[in-house]
Amino acid sequence: MDKNIYDMGKIDIAWCPGCGNFSILKTLKETLTGLGLVPSDVVLVSGIGQAAKIPHYLKCNFLNGLHGRALPVATGIKAANPQITVIAQSGDGDMYGEGGNHFMHTIRRNPDITNIVHNNMVYGLTKEQASPTSQPGFITPVQTHGVFEEPFNPVAVAIALNASFVARAFAGDRDQTSEIMGKAIRHRGYALVDILQPCVSFNKLNTHRWFKDNSYYLDDSHDQSDRMEAFRRATKPGDFPLGVLYVNSDRTPFEESLPAYLNNRDPLYTRQLNKEKLADLIMSRT
């Protein structure tokens, strides 16, 4: 496969030089290529924000929608066509803030999608407001006395809700991030990949060095099926654990439980529309 199959050529990219989004974009392209996935078989869904611009810079199907609304759209796309690889990708403000309710209920439904979140702990698009994951003491033009709220812990929430795959990566470690992305995309069910990434313009606290100094990789002794240990790791004060924290392969994906697929595995968009049955259904509801 052509290693540049996902490239858009010479285009303007609206990110600051040194932004962690560049690393994530390159890593995602290489991961998809390494998995042997072609652009026509992949769809990216995003909301609003700097991270949400990634689908504009990657050659594949995509939908750039409303703020915080990527996950229900991604769930619907997978339900309509279970054969396509669906990736919902946005930032921490979009996914955990405006989209926090959808985040929780998507975990409950367990669609077979990959949820990649660029977690830079700041609203970069609107230029330096605290996000749901901003750390205490972070000073912004809005939080002039520093953030004092408890930061949202996405991996702990996902494990508590029994998400079927929960992982965290660091944008600066591209090889490890690609490996984690690959495992998430291959996983059958909802897969969260929370990626710590520096925002070089608007977050001078959580820098590339800060993330390196305040994170560690899980070693081979970590049992990914041990939910309580994964939750303990996710909630333990101190450094952020990196790697795959939790995997539950026993959950059935959302779309596989839909009545439409019980006796027919063909994607909905390929089926012949029965207008008489549709008319009867509409009339039965009037």
C-alpha cells in the first residue's frame, strides 16, 4: 500500500508550529496505512475545535459536525454500515465538555467505533480558556485566579462505565501512540484513546516536558482485564498512566444487537427500500 495514500498534498494547515496535533495527524495516517485500511473504507467524524480539524487534513470520508456532537453521528454511521471503520476524533473540550453527555452514553451503547481525543487541557480554538481536563492552578485570561475545579478524568469515567477498551497515549511518543491506536481500531466495540498533547501557544503549564515528566508507561505485568486495578491506576494521584488500561472483550457492540441485523447482515444503505412497509409504519404512528 502507498504510504502516502492518506495525504492531501500541499494544503494550508491552521495549527501553530509545534502543535501536538501535527504528530497525531502523522501517526494516524501511518497507523491506518499499517492496518491496510484504504481511505474509502474509513470515515472520520469530529465536532468543533483545533483537533476537530484533523479530518480536513486526511484523505478519507469525513463529517465535521456540531460542537460536542461527533459521537452520536459516529454511532449512527456505524449502525448504517457496520462494514466501515469509524473514528470519532476531537479535543478534550469538544468530547468531554460540550459532548460529555454523549461520551457517557456512547460508552453505554458500545458501538464499534474508535474515539480518539486530543487532550491538551485547554480550549485552543478560543485561545486559552480552561477545559474540563485543565489542572488546578492553571491560570488563563478567564480563570485569572487559577483553575480550582476537579479535573475531569476521562479514563476513570470510561472504566467506571465498563467501556470495552480504554487507553491513554502521549503525542510525543509516536511509535507507542501508533501501537495503541492500532489496537483500538482493531478492537471490537467502543475504544477510547485519550492522547496527552502539548498546546504550545495557549498552555504554558502542560508542556511537552511536563507531560514526559508526569507520565509513565504500564509494563507487561499490568492485567488489562482487571477492571479494579485499571480504575485504581486511573484515579491514583500523581503521574498519568500510559498504554492500554482496560479491555473488556465480552461486551456486544451496539449495532450487532439492532433488530435490523438479527437476520440480515447487509448494511442498511444497500437494502431495497420497501415503500409500502414504510408507509404503513408512518401511518401507524399518526
